Amino acid sequence: MQLDHLKRRELIGILGFAAAWPRVARGQIKPAIVGVLGSGSAQSSGFLIDALKEGMKENGFTEGREYVLDVRWAEGDYKRFAALVAELLERKSRVIVVTTIAAARAAQQAAPATPIVMAGLIDPVGAGLIASLARPGNNTTGVSSMIQDVSAKGLELIREIAPTSKAIAVLFNPNNPGSLRILENVRSQAAKLGMTIQPIEFKGSALLDATLEAAVGHDALLVVADSALLDLRERIAGLALRHRLPTFSSIPEFTDGGALVGYGPSRRDSYRRAATYVKKVLEGAKPADIPVEQPTLIGLSINLQTARALGIVIPDALLARAERLVE
């Protein structure tokens, strides 16, 4: 009886140590540093970082235990990305999350051996960032946005809401190569619809008021998707409303800042989905072999408060198609 009791005690001890061993081992491993190159500022784009953290949690990664975020903000100045990448490499980031083409290029040039995860980038194949969606072929993978394919739809929405609209001001960031391609798509669609386009270059947040003065007198304002402009969504929408300009964007979250209509893939969802790729590369997968994901939902968002302020009646058919109505 004593021998059996001793064996049981030894067995319990062994099992207890075995159960504790993974916790001990995990405690000895430092959290992986996940670098993030943010285009805007922490104050205005923090909700996107929250979406990334949400995705990490969904993938079983706890902040502070399995990973820590090191977010560097460009504050709308895309020329800063090279210096910000250097800072992330100095901190020994194991993966870098990029939010715009300029950030991806800076990371690829400075860190060809570091995995790069895209969080909703415009046409990464056309931009030369990857070889193909199915097989990226280098150190970059993640989520694309398809915004280049849906941006021109904004003109159709303008026509649906305000059938007499013809003169459209288009705000875009000339420092974003993807925005230039989108602008060409918008020009082509405008010609088909009998509209005229007035491109307005974004020249920085300090000059935003003067920049939007060029849009006065037009029938509507179309904001080309760009992370720096998303960061300024409330100012842009506020200025447009002051000038009685209905504002449309291919970023649905623009309506949260006061724009009239947003149509496109959710930026929040792109960041949340990017976390899946972060997990894969941290677990040893090679970015070159991980297919790039495209959004499955193109969302329509309408700000009803802005519509009332502008005296615009949204057609019932359009309201029925909207995924989100902002009151």
C-alpha cells in the first residue's frame, strides 16, 4: 500500500511538472515585437490599431505576452517612412505591418529579410510590391483593398443621390501612387457619365483649409482613398459641409467623420484580418508563399445627419442597400 501511495505521489508530481512546463517555457520567451508604420497620427488612427489588436486576440495572441506593438506614425508625411523603418529595425521588429504603398516600399528597401504584412493596400501587384496575389514571391503578404476597382463607383452614387451633378472636385494625395491610378479610373468613369473632374492635390494638413477652397462651387467632393486623408476625415467633412459640398469616399469610415457617403472595403476589417498574417509569419510561415487576401465585403455607409444638414433626401433604394446608417 505504501509503495502504491508513493508511486501515485511521484506520478502526480511528474504530471504537475509537465503541465507547468509550457507555462514556464512561454514565460522565458520574450514577446515578439510587431512594428507598425502608421500613415497618420495616434489620435485619429488609433481605432485601426485597436482593430489590429482585436485580430491578434482572435488569433490567440495576447498583447504583452506573445507580442508587443511598436507603432510609428508618419503624421501624414510619407517621406518619414524610411527613418521610421530604421527605428523599427533597431528595435528588432520581427514583422512590420504597413498601411500604405509608400510605407511598404520603404520597408522592402530597408528590410528585405523582415516579413512585411499589408493592412489593406491599393493594388499591390500593380504597384510592384508583390508578384501576384496567389504567390507574392518576396517578403510581403497580407490584405489588399480593391479600392482601385470600386472608387469610380462613387461617381455613380453621386449621380444617384443628386442626378443633376456634373462638376466634381476630387481630393487626392499625390504622394500616394495608388491614388494616382484611382484618379485615372475616376476620370474614365466621369467621361462615361458626362461629368467633369477637377483634381485637387492634398498638400498637407496645415494647408487643408486653403486646399478645399478650390472645391467651392462644385456639385460634390470625392475623396480618393488614402490613409493620411482618412486621418483628417473630420476636418475634411467639416470643411466640405461648411461649403455645402456633399462628400463621398471609397473608405466607409469616412462617414463616421461626417462625410455623406462611404463605399468600399472596411479599413477596420483590413487591420483585423492583417493580424492573421502576423500570426502566420511569427509562427514561421514564409510571406512569399502566403496568398494575399482580398476583401469579401464592399460596404455602403450613409451619414443621415449630414444628409439632413445639406437638405438631401437619400433615395429609399439606396438606404435599403446600406450596411450602415450613421445618425
